[in-house]
Amino acid sequence: MRTPEELTEAFRERGLKVTPQRQFIFRVLYANELHPTAESVHAAVVAELPTVSLRTVYQTLNDLAEMGEIQAFELGTGSARFDPNTDAHHHAVCDRCGAVRDVYRDVADLRLNRRQVPGFTVQRTEILYRGLCDACAGAAAKSAAH
């Protein structure tokens, strides 16, 4: 993701409104590796700017996703997640706490071509690994030991 200052300029170039609320959202997302939900971005923003609506956060996130500045994706956890890392990568999700981590792995051999899926053009491959993060695995092991 580009810097908050660069995003401000990109919004202006597209004719999108640049507000202090949006600029704060840019700062919350910048270098954020937590794959936040709109609700968690909203919570971080209202801690500093209490009048920002969840609708404003969603609109800004959707604008950023449409511009290719962030990735919006669903992990089956109930809320869309947003990833400022737009490099090609996959995700590992903890089934207990919902933590999401980036996974870099070459999966070129898993890509399909038009002959393998007639009538469909595959544009990207996304893999979702599910399991337990170290903290949850450790807690599960302690629970099992007692």
C-alpha cells in the first residue's frame, strides 16, 4: 500500500473527497499486517475522531479496494477483511482467535488454464490455510494436559 500522503494524492486525482477522516483511515491501514475488518478500523479511528461513522470507513475501504490499494477478502469468519499488502500471497487463519497471517508460497503448479476450466478465465490463485496460531495451539495443549 502506498503511504497515506500518496493515497491522499491518488484520491484527489480520482476526484474523490479527501477528508481528515479518510486521511486517518489511510494512517490506520498503512503497514497494518493484522488484516483488519471495517469494524476494527472504525474502532481505531473513533478512538481519535469520535464522530466518524462506520459507513465512512466502509466507503473509504471500498474505494481503496476498487483502486487496487488494498485487497478485500472473505475468510468465512463473518466479516470482510482488508489487506494493505497487495503483493501476491496467500493467508493462514487461526480457527480459534481469527488471526490472519500472510503466506508467501509459489503455487504456479496449481494454476489452471482455459482447457482445464472451459468457459472460465482464472486470473489469480488464492490459498487459505486453516489451523491454530502458536498462541492458540499452546493454550489448547495446556487445556488438554489438565
